[in-house]
Amino acid sequence: MNRRRLNPVARRLAGRGDDRGQLILVAAAALAIALFPLVLAYLQLGYAGDVDAEPTGTDPESELTQALERAVHDAAAEVDHRTTSESGAGESTDDGGVGDGHIDSPEGAAAAFRTSASDDLKRIETAYVADGSAARIEYAPTGAETWIDDGHWRDGIAGDFSEPTAHGGVVIQERGGEPTVIAVAVDVHLRTPEATIDRRVIVHVPR
């Protein structure tokens, strides 16, 4: 049987082709390694949730409290905008605080707060599902009333105004005819693989 032999030129060309194939594979691997951090960063930045409102540390109770405080402060600021906004002045809302109109009643301010805080509170609760934990946050009406009765509301500038009122766990104070959220009382139930924690949290909104 006759064996087909490649001439020296063909052998050199074949060898060069193999070398080029190896170089392409090496370059592709290096590029993939270089791009991995960029892809990871993109995925992290593209997440639609409110990262600041989600507990992510190793101390679930402390992280939940901090996230809860941020959610309360953000929602209170949104209510402030609707009670002081000149664009809505004179157009009092009758939707219980759900719409975008001007708010001029304590009840409307409390309802608007609950609506504004709803998404962040749900996000805080669901943030624990992945690691086998569970959290539940509920407003504490009696906690808000006790906080007022004990005089805690007098701290800071709030002491210069009339006594606030509690509306389903949300403490509202009238200031020059404008309802202002100054505190929120909630009951927190947190269950982790290590322990079960039940506590009442009063989040004071500094003014």
C-alpha cells in the first residue's frame, strides 16, 4: 500500500494552522476571564430591587432593623413632599392618601405612609427567604399609642408642637396645619435556622 506523504511545505503550513488554532483558544479563554468581573458587575447593577432596603449582613436582626429604619424614613419623606408641596395646595386628596394629591389630614398622611412604605416592607420580608429564614412585619397600633402616652414624642423639635395622634401604628403630628409623620410602631417576627425573634420596634423619624 502506498502511503501519501506531505511535502515539507505542506507540513509547515499544517503546523502553522495548529499553532493558530491554539492561539485562538488561548486568546478566547483570556478574554472570557477578563470579561467575567464586568458581566458580574452588570448583573448586580441591573437588579431591580431597592438594595438599600434589603438586609444582607451576618446579623439578621440588626440588618432588618436598619433596613426598616431606611424604609420608614424614605416613606415619611414622601409624605412630607405631599403635605408641603405648593403644587397640590388647595386640592385636598380624598383617596385616603393613595393618590398623588395634597394631604392635609392626619388620617390621609398615615394612609399615604402605609402605601409608600408597602413595597419596601415586602422586600425586607422576602429578602430572608433564600437563606431559609422568614420575616414578618406588622404595624403595632398599641405600640404607637403607648409611645405617645409615655411622652417619647417630646424629644427634639416635636416638643414645640401639640401632642401627636396614632393612626394604625403611624404617629402623626400637626405642625402649622401640615400632618407630619414622626414615628412608626411595628411588630417584627424573625425566624432563622438558629433562633426565633419577636420584638416591637419604634422607628422615630427625626425632624
